[in-house]
Amino acid sequence: MSIPPPQPPPQPSGQRDPSLFGAFKRVAATWARTPIGGGASAITTMCLYPFSRMLRNEQPRVLPRHTTLPFFSAVFALSSYMSYAGYGRDGAGVLSAWSMVYLLMNARNGAKGWIAMSRPGGGLRASHIVLMGMNAIAGSGVFLFGWGGRGGGGGWKMKMPEAEAV
């Protein structure tokens, strides 16, 4: 006696979710699955470089440090290229993971934990932290839960048909 195969997952009905959360998922999927999110992150990360060089000797230390910014910018550019090359779900995963690492390293900015808005580039640093938070949420939703459809979701446990295509 053999075990019957599992039922296939239900196919999407093709109808859009009219709720506010449905609209958020569509916008987040568009942001993370296309090269826009990675490209914007790479550009704004490198825009912070001159300000971090100016403030490298200040006490208390001002984050982000100038030595890490080119590396983060290159990783965000890589995630943008992955999305451009057709691996939108994987690009969203890379964007989300490295945005979370950036937030862990650079979100706390002063002795009291506040972003130094009065220093040069303070507004840009604050808006960059918001951008990284948006990347983390949107990329996690696309990579783990499949927001935006087209074969996403499941995270690292899911089979990747785009990688197995010949």
C-alpha cells in the first residue's frame, strides 16, 4: 500500500486583495523584487561616505563608519543586479538580510542612542535608517512569505525553480 502524494497548493485566484495590507504587500513586493530597492540603497549608502569621512574623529563616535560603507554599497548593488537578472526573490532576500545587518550596526548613533541630527549629514543618516527598515520589511515579506507572487515564499526551504531551469 502506497502513500498518496500530497495535494498541490491552491492556485492564486488572480484577484487583488483590496485591503490596506494587500496594497502594502503589492508596494513592498514591487520595491523588493525590482532593482529599485537595491539601487536606491547603494546610492544613498555611498552618499553618506563624505559625511562619515568628515566625522571620523569625533567623540562620541558617529555611525556609520567610513570603512564599512563601500562594502554595504557593493552588497546592495549586487542585490539590485540579482533582481535585474531575474532572481527577484533571491535579490529581495539579500537586500533584506544586509539591511538588517546595517540596522544592527548603525541604528544607534550617539551616547544616548539618538541619531545626531545637528551634525553634517544627520538628516540623510536618519532617512537612510528609515530606508533600511523599509528594505528589511519588504525583502523579508517577499523572500519568506512570497509577497508579489511569481513563485516566491518559503525562504531557504523552498525549491528554486528559476535556479533549476535549464
